[in-house]
Amino acid sequence: MLVRFVRRAVWAALFFAAGAGAAAAQEAPVGSAARGGVGATPVIVRRPETADEARTYGTAGTSVLTLSSSAFVPNDSSTVWTFSTVSPGGQYIVSGHRFLCHAVLLPEGALVKKIELDGCDNTNSGNILLYFSSCPVGGPCTDIGSVGTDNTDVPGCGRFALTLPQAVTIDNFNNSYYVDVYTSGSDLATFFAVRLYYQLQISPAPATPTFGDVPTTNLYFRAIEALAASGITGGCGSGNFCPDQYVTRGELAKFLANALGLHWAP
């Protein structure tokens, strides 16, 4: 019965705010360098574990995309790579071009805020590096940020993270995204995974209202427009949304079924 007392406009805002909470703790930005070129040496930053980073929904919590090292491929035919037999293991490049690559597949509009390299550097004659890049249609690719270890220290194993100086909004229509990992120093410099930390976003509000009774000045205008653009709602008829009308159980069922794309084969 509680559902009947939630107005349609308020429900629209609550729908997109689901999972809202305190943002994940983030470390200070560190240096970045162009892939394969000379640049600032990335600084190692340890990241404390936080429960908020396990979220996979809502616009305030942080979601994590993990890319296992076993799924990386060479971006040059000369690359020879394998898994280390020296504890604790990990993947490394034996010879040839020293980069392994993985495509980044994230939802349209996702806001990438941090990248992380999970690996080991147990030698002062090698290092591991992570590069995050965007490639517009027709190229060329541009490095967004990088993080890792240098070839003089021996930091051991850990998660080496970079909070991007400027968060990146995923635009899959105009760009493709990749991460590249560089290793040197034989089987003492390896990596296990790459992680990208991101938040979901509500799409920007349009200049022209979809519904006659929800003007641009309405408190819930952006959320209601996002529901309409997503096909979750078509309004209440006659070109209106009826933002102050109560939501029935039947309407809620339609909202959720449309939002989740619920489908069962006959």
C-alpha cells in the first residue's frame, strides 16, 4: 500500500537515485605519461578498501569493472608473454613489443574516475605500467592517464591507483576505449588485473520538455525526462506525465519491467 502514496515525480527521482551514498574514498591525483614516450614518472599510491566500492547500481555509489590479465592480448605480433612461475605469479611480457591490451566496455554515459593496476614489482631493474586511452573514430588514440611503478624501487605487490585529474564520460558512439599494460624485469614484474572505477549518470536534461505538465523549471524535470528517453514511461496520456498523481502497483510493474527489460521466451 505504501507504493500508492508515492507521487509519480518523486518516484522518478528516487528511481535514478537508488543506491545513493557517500562517494568512495579517493587518493590524490598522480602523474601521467604518453604511452611509449617520455613523461612524468607515475607515483605509487596505496588505496584503502572501502565497502562503497562494491556498489553496482545508482548514481552516487562507485561500480568497478575488473579486467583479468588472462584476457589481455598483445597489440603487436612480436610480443611473447606468459604467466610467472615465481610466487605469487601474474602475467608478464617475455620479449618483443612490451604491451598487452584490453578493450574497455562500459555503459554509455558512465563516468570513469579512477584506474588501478593490480600487480607485483619485485625488482629494481624493471617495472609495471597501466595506460588508459580513448580512440575516436578514425583515430588517433589519446592517453587519458597512466599509473604504475618505476624501475628503481621495489614496492612489491599491491594495487597501484590513479584518480583521473578529470573524470571521463564514456561516449561509445564517437570513441572506443582501451587499457594497455607494460611490463619489464622478467617474471619479477607481473600483473593480475586492471580495474576501472566509475559512476552511472543521469543523462542531461533536454531544452524542450516532453510532457506538457513538466516544464523545465520542475524540480524533477531531469529525472522525468530520463525516464521518458529510456522508454520507461510514456506518461499518463494526452501528452502529460501527471507528476502529482499517485503511482499504482500496476504502473510500478510497468516502470520496473521497462527499466529492467524483463523478458521470458514463450
